Amino acid sequence: MRHQRALLPAFAVTTLFLGAACSSPASEAAQPPAAGQGRQIQATDRPTDGTEHSLTVAAAPTATATATASPGGSGRRAHRTTLSVGSYDSHTRRAVIADKPKGKGSSPRPSAPSTSSSAAPDSSAAPDSSAAPGRAAVGDVIASAPAPGAPHGLLAKVTKVIGERDGGTEVQTEPATLNALLGDDTAKGDVPVDPSSFSVDKLLPDVRVSWSKTGDVHAGPKGATVPLGSLRLDVGTEVATAQDAPASAAASVRGFVQLAPRVDFAYGGSGSDAPPGSAYLGVSGDWTSGWAVKGRAAAATGTPLRIPFAKLHADPVLQVGPVPVVVNLDLTCYFQISADGRVTVDVEQSLKGDFKAGGTFGPAKGWTPVSSSDMTSTPVRASVSTAGSVRTTLGAEATVGLYGSVGVTADLAPYLRGEASGAITAASDGSAPKADGTWGVYGGMDLSGTLRLQLSIFGTPIIQRSIPLGALHREWELASGKLSS
């Protein structure tokens, strides 16, 4: 067994940032209304003693409240509201705001976190003084969980009240940023993604999906139980062989990916009218995989052959104090094969560990990438005959963003590589050819990706270009030996 640990030391600033994001518990908590109660929660006043507020980060309850911040002065705070987004048009950026709870997701659950966060006074838009209490007004900043027309959630500022419509008030909006709601509060946390919340698009016929969660356990393939909170995908497929390969050298790849993803979020406020002092967005989790390659594979074009076998999507909602923060998570699981069509292999590997990828913001350095992985690999079996090379990857590309804006893309690519070198001599007397050389099988892991422009949704300065996460590469020997005839 080989153990590999890879951590980029250049990102030690993350430790300082996360430490700064911690603070004392909030001194005040706004009590949410009972479900269906048609009143708007009023904002509490900010303490005048300079007390810093630390907001709880947790998975949002099933009935997620909408949060608003009004431009009523520096003493106003973001708060839960019984308003809800009835519909949204992404082309015109017009929304219909319901005046009272409307269906699932519009009314808060009493047990949800209730710590308030700072309001965002906005001097660029004067409030509509004629707006009735409990209705949207010009200058309001609205954060909503996924709603009709806004499947990835909505974070917007009201710029105009157009008029009453069936089901609510139609308003014109423009994009907003999180510091308009979170202000100078701080928050940090990592929240597991419910495995049952993923939508799965199977791209190959033989893909099986299993998951487990509290109170509703699903058994994995062959009766194995998937660990609580994990999602598992099993797949198998035939791959191309060399043109001159015998029928007995038919190539195949099979394996599984099992992961328990978590969304990592942190915010260290400097005020609603200034960029945050710190921010972090990323994805992490536990990873287990196992896959086997058999036969004489060949990449038809001489370049690696990438075969996606499943696409997954989820929109977990984090409850950051009173604010629903919608995270968009996409995963593409794939095989990748690079082979010369000459080597015949029968190899299998199991891999287990964890990973982290994301971006952290600090005033001195701006946005910088974070990536790390700790993996333990075990060869189940390894056999290589004849000279040549083959490399297979069973990986996942993850994209994480906020309210529909892409922030971080990370490609976690564990691989299995086999190679043999030597000569095969044909005997003149008609006996079997003789092989003379060495072979080796290696496990490895690549982690790469980029930070994107849209991370400015935190209220930080815009990234002028995509920033590479930095290639993280490790490889270790699994087995080796001599070719034999």
C-alpha cells in the first residue's frame, strides 16, 4: 500500500482567512414566524458597540425563507420575509414578488437558523416611500432559493416597482452581490450535499446509481450498502482495441465512483458598501473509487479518449443567518483512456481519500486558488504482458458557483498507468516467442481547475481573467516485475 499526501503550501493564507472568519456568536436573534403567518419580520438594529456577528452556516430547511435588506439606513439589517419570488424572467430581469407565502419554499420553518445579518444601505436608489409594509420597494436586495424562472436561485436588487399583477407585485431588478445582505458580519461552514438531491443524466447504458441518507437507505450494487450521505455510480463499458489485436485481447473498463461532496463557504465582512475582508467558496469531500482495465486498449486518434458516463447537478441551499445562499454544483464523471494498442493488461486499483478545491479572497492578494488531496491507493491485481503503455483515468470534473454564476471548476483525476519495455524474440524453430523486459503499474492523481470571473458575486473586485488552480500531480508505484514468455 502506498500513501500519498499532496497539499499546496502556497495557500497557507487560507488558515489566516478562516481564522479571521470566526467570531463571537450574534448577540441578537430574530424569531421566525410560524409557517403560513402573513407578516414580515422586521430588521433589528445593529449594536453600536462595534460587536462583530458570526452567522451560522447550515443546510437550509425544506421550507426556505426569502431574505431582504432595505435601504433604510445603517441601522437596518437583513431579515427573513414572507415575500416570495413567484416568477422571474432572466431576459428582462423582471420578477413577480408575492405579497404572502405561496406554496413550498416560501415559508420559513421555526427551527431554521435565525441569526440576522447586516442590511445593505444603497445610496444609488431611493426607496419607494409609497410601498406598503410587507411589499417590495425600490432599493430592496432580495435573496431567494430556487423559484419559477430562477432554477439556480435569485440574488437581485429592485430598481423599479412596475405594478400589481396576479399573484404579486412586478418589479424590475438588477444583479446584486452578497455583501449587500451580509454586510460586515462573518460566516464560515461546510455543508454536506444531500445525495438524493442530485439529478443524474446517464450517458452510457450500463450506469447504476446508488445513495443513502438518514431514514431512507438505498442498497448499492450486489447488495453492498452505500455509506450514509454518499452517492455511488457504477459503470462498465467496452473500449476500442488495436486493429491487429486478436479477439482474446478485447478491452474493457469497469469501476465505480463513490463520493460524499461538501460545499465550503466563508465570508468575512467589511460592510455593505465595501468589498468583504475575506471570502471562500469551494467543494470538498470524501472519495472512494475502484476500477479495472483488461485487454489491449487503443486510443483511435493517438490522443487520450475521454468518455463521460454521467452528469450530475444539485442546487443545495445554505442558510447563512437569515440569508438563503444558493450553491450550484455540477459533476461530470468520466473515463479517459490513453493506450498504444500494443500492451495487454489486467489491472485493478482501489483508491480512497479526500479532496478540496476552491478559491479564497483576501484584500492583499485578491483571489487565490486552493487545492489539496490526500489519497491512499491499493493494487488489487496487476498483470502486464508485452511491451507498450496504457493509462486510464476514472475522474470527476466539478463546477461550483452561486446563484447560477460559475465560480470554481476543478478536475479530480485519479489514474492507473501500466507500461512495459523490452523485446519479444520469435524462435526460428517454431516455438513460442520469448519476452525479455520489465513492466510496472503506477497509481496517480491529478487535480487541476480554474477560478472564474463570476466570483465577484461576493462583492469582491472582478477577476479580469480566469486563474488556474495550479496542477497538483502525484504518482506512486503499485507493482512491477519482469516480462515472461
